[in-house]
Amino acid sequence: MAKKTINIGTSANKGNGDPLRTAFDKANSNFNELYAASTLDPENTASNLVPATDSTYNLGSASKQWSDLHVKDFVYINGTRLSVSATGSLLVGNKPPSFTSDIVGSVFADDSTLLVDGVNGIIPGYISIASLKTEVAASTDFADFKTRIAAL
């Protein structure tokens, strides 16, 4: 609805303005529109858009998402600043993001204990499925099974 302006006439008490009932009908319509919050014009927002309560309101949802977000300078996610360098690279906390690729080879603990043998494709200290199946098949009961596994 467009704003309804009350005609107040050309001078006080001249009688050429809106009658009182019409004037208050226009005022009520204007207030109803404001209270219904149907006047938001995203292209003409001239102030900060700040929620009334911290970490309470969402901008969009999983089923109703915004298409594009245009930001001039920075975006903060949980206090970490996202930006773009002069060359167009993404910066996370003013640094380029780091990426980890797949590990190739063996993996050792801090004390140099072999954790993963990348050469032979085994994890030392663990029983292979084939060995486990053999011991299960050879066991006469659970006590025998526990003894056989402990011996591996």
C-alpha cells in the first residue's frame, strides 16, 4: 500500500481538508501497514540492519535461502574475518587458507613408533581380518578364542 497523506487544507479551519473520519482512517491504514512490517524496502535501507538480540535471528533458512550476498569489505563468521586479497585470493583471518592433501607413506607417533605402515599397507598391532577368521574357526569355545587372540 502507498502512504496515505491526510489533506489538511490550505489554512486552519478553512474547511477544504479531509473530514476527521477520513483523516483518521488514513492514519489507521498507515499505522497498520507499519505494525505489519510490510514496508521493508531492501533497495532503500538507509541504516544498519542489526538484530535486537545476539545469536537469535537468521537471515534465510535451509528451505528459503538467499541467492547472492554482495559485501564490499569483510564477512565475519564466528569472529573470524573472511576477505579477499588485492589479487583476488580468499583470506581467512587475513591469511590464505591451508589445505591438507591425502597422506602418502608411513605415519609415526611423536616417539617414532610406527602407527601406519604405508609401504606394506598394515596398521601394526592390529589383527588382520583373515587372521581373526582363522582363529575364530579354530576355537572350540570363547575361552579358547581369547587364548588364541592373546597369543597373536
